[in-house]
Amino acid sequence: MKNFINGYWPTLIIPSYKFLINKKQDPMFKKFLNNLLGNEEENKKNESAPYSAGVPANQNAEEEHDEDDYEDDETEQYQFDPVTQHGKHYDPQDFEAAANNLYDQYLDGEDEPLSQQDKNNLKREAYRKVYMDWNGHDFDQLAKFEMAHSLELTGFVTSGFDQVKEEGNALYEPIHGISLYDYAAIAHGMTQGIAETDLLNAFGIDSAVWGEVNLLWPERMKEDPTYGIMAKYGEYFATAGQHPKLAGLTPGIGSGSTNSNLEKLKTDRYFYEELCGARTAAYEYGLDGAQWIVDNYGINLGDFQAVAMDWMTQQNQDFNSESIRHYMDYQEEKRKEYAQKFANEQGGNVADDIEF
């Protein structure tokens, strides 16, 4: 289990916007990224010929307003469906039709044959343009829309948006009677210090069966090109403490059920980012970052990862680029502070002896 956690879980807690930014095989995403980061000048250099995305059939942008009822367009707030992230001022079917129509225009504007990947990129660009034109050119809202539809648009699942369909999917079938939810609960229990024999007895399996289960579920994660199993595992892990078969089992030292630091980690984003920065710095200086947090704050790896999943889910669902940059900068600031602390404890920064 230790190898599984160290080998796979860090992928889960990387915020989804970073994952999207790293999708460098999509050159058209560069425009969206430039907008997200405020690089307007870069976009102006790459402006292509204009295409018309139309307007929502239900949008009343052209209606006349009484002077007393008029509000500045810039302050107008659209309402969005919390699941689909579509604007409530139009029919999603109309959106699909407009996006596909724009996609056809893009195809007609191409002089050379396109690969399937190029076609996929053009279709995603059409969806982005229509969505922006119909929803007030809000890039943060576009990010939420893309995450809510990431499986459809990119082929990958985004944590925090329930796009995983387990029923009828062979990859989600229980292994030796252990479902993905059960597997996450056993993993969570082990990070809590619950004795392995107690855990396995509670789930009705022996160590030999557990050895196969612990091998095959990670293998399925590697086989899943959508990363859906990994995302679902993260969601289950975050709530695994509620699994009925864990009831009555005794956690070991460091489970932190009454740990004030753990409670602070759940509610104080700055404290969470600080410990993330400290953990990263610890690993950079050859220390076990997870153990350092246990030793100094009494928060074990399982609790820390569960809180990380909660923060990531909240961030994805309430995406705000300014907030993300703010917390990224704060975490980096703390990483540097702790790096200096660890360097001092080890007799100076390793870079101090390097001459250029």
C-alpha cells in the first residue's frame, strides 16, 4: 500500500487546471491559456479570421429596457446549471447546434487534410468560442465548463465533476469481491494505523487475496485512459472514513480525529498551502515530507490526502484564476521559507558552495 500511495496518489492531488495546462499536444489551448493568464498581447498576435458563433436563441440582448430598469451590461450576471455549467439563458441543444455549425465553418476554412487530432482540436475550439460568446467572455466560467465536460471534450475525467459511469463498465467490477470503494476504504484505514488483520477481517478477505486486490486495482488505473478510476478512487478515499465496515475499528497513533491541526487544515486554506510548501521543501532536502508533517503536526498521510482532495474539488467547482494564482504564489513563498529553514538545519544551502 505504501508503494501505491507514493506512486499514484500525487497525480490525484495535482489541481486539474495544471493538468489542462500541461496538455501541450493541443496548440489551440494556448489561446485559452493566454486568456486565462491575462496574456492578451500574445493572443492579438495569433488572431485568426473571424467566425460567427451566433447568439443564444433565448438571449434578450436586443430587447429595449426602460431607463429605470437598465443595468450596465458589464455588471450583468449569468446563471449557470451547477452540473452542466451551461448558461440558463439558452437551451443546451441550441448550444450544441451552434458549436457544430461553427466547427463546420472551421473545417471549410482549412486548405489541407487534417488528422483526427487536429479535427478534435478544432471542435474543442468551436465549443470554446461559442461558450465564450454566449456567456459573457468569462474565462473562469469557461474553465468550469471544460472541467464539467472534460471527458467529452478531452477524453480525461476531472476530479470534482462526477463524469464516471461505473455501471456496465468492466473496469469497475469488484476484484475478489472488493469494490473500488472498499479498496479506497482499506487504503484509508491503513493510513490511519488500523491493524491490517483487523481491516482484512472486516472486509472478509485474507492477506493472499488482499495482495492480488492491491496489485490489480492499480493496474486497472493504469489501463484506464480517461483517468476515471483514479479520480473516483480519490473521491472515495476522501470519504472513506464513512465506510460502514470501518466502524468500530481502532485507528493508530496520528489518526488525528481530535487533532486541532487537522481541523485547521480542513478550514484554513493558507495553512493547507503552507504545509504543502513545507512538504515539497522537505522532499527537496532529502527528508520524508509526509513524515515531517506527522512529526510536527500529527497529521498522517491519509488525513492530509483526504483534505487535499476536498480542497481540489472545491477549487475545481468554484474555479477562479486569480484565487489560484494567489494560493500558488503563497505556497511557493512558504516553500522557499521552509527550504531556507531546512538548509540552515543542514549547515547551509547546497547551492551556497556553487560558483558561477
